[in-house]
Amino acid sequence: MAKAICISCGNHKEEPWRKCEQCGYDPSEDEDAMLRSVYLSSARFEEAGDKRRYELELDQVACMIARGEMLPFDDAELNRLRIEKRAVDAVPSRRVWCALARLFIPAMMLLGLLWLIWLTLRSLRH
């Protein structure tokens, strides 16, 4: 089952934003191509059941593309994907790193404290 397919040749891919290994088409160079690539992938679904169902459909869509058939894209779904992409792009990378730091620094401090306690108890035993 395909997780994503190339919008140019119908080749199966693992991720929609990757360059196609068969024809060399790279959807990351054009926003509309990237949106259509995500559209032709299970990545646009959140529910596991929807993803599995669409992965089965992607096999049929890949054959259609390979035969040169034009695919109808749902404009409302492409617009939803465009809005989501812009929302993700709007988040500064600094904010992502700050969120990760807030998540991992307390855990690292706790591990450091436990290590110091272990060292102290170990030195007291000898």
C-alpha cells in the first residue's frame, strides 16, 4: 500500500514532500505541487482508519497517473491543506526550540539530580 504517490508518474513514495526516485520530480519546489502531493498521500488524514482506507485508494490513483489520466482535486481540501501549511510555516523555529527546551530541560535536571544522589549514596557506603 502506498503512503504517498508522485503526482508526476504515480510512483509510490514514503513521504509526499520527497523527490520521486523514479522520475526525479520534486514537489518541494512549488507550493501547489506540494499541496497536490500531500493530497495524494495518507499524511492528510489524522484517523488511522482513514489513512488505511486512503492508502488502498492510492494504489488505484497511481495507476491512473501512470496511464496519463487527469485527476480531479477537491478545491476545498486543497484550500484546507494550504491553510494548514501556512499555519505551520507561521510558527517561528525559535518557538519550536523553546517548547522542546521546556519539555526536556526539567527531565534532564531530574536525571542529573538522581545521578548526584546516587553518587552521594555510593560514596557514603564506602
